Amino acid sequence: MNNRLFSAAAALLVVASLATAQAQTRTPVVNAREQNQRARIRQGVASGELNHREAARMRGREAGLTAEKRAARADGVVTPGERQDLRQTENRDSRAINRQKHDGQVR
């Protein structure tokens, strides 16, 4: 009886620790914003607000964000400080997209 109880408790502990570790590395807000910004870049190209060079530059910035996110996840925990850094990078990229889309250049 005690052996079964111990095994069940150990299994529960393993499952709980895996769920906690996964929750600490997830970045759903970053993922959603990243998808939104990619859609904004595609829309800018389609509407003529962004030329292909500007779009390529914006995509490069998004690739940098993806690399930064991967580095933050590498140790298994995305700390509040790392989340703040990701958010600042996203804000900077968003402003850059906005500036390029509304810079008044004729395409």
C-alpha cells in the first residue's frame, strides 16, 4: 500500500514539475505580437506602403526577436527581466514598422 502511494506521489510530482517548467518558458503574448507584426509587414507590402527592401529589413528585425526569444528560453525559464526585454524589442520593432509604413515615400 505504501509502495503504491509513494509511486503515485512521485508520478504526480514529476508531472507537476514538467508542467511548471513548460509554463515558465511559454511566451504566448510575444508569439501573438510577433504574428501580428508579420501580418502588418505583409499588409504593408500588399498595399504598397512598404517596398521590398523595407519589408526585408522589418523581417530581419522580426528574426532578431525570434532569436532573442529562443535565447531567453534556452535556460528553461523566461524571467520577468527577459520578458521585459522581449516586450521592449517588440515595441521598438512595432514603431519601426509604423514609421516605414507612414513615411510618405512614393512606391
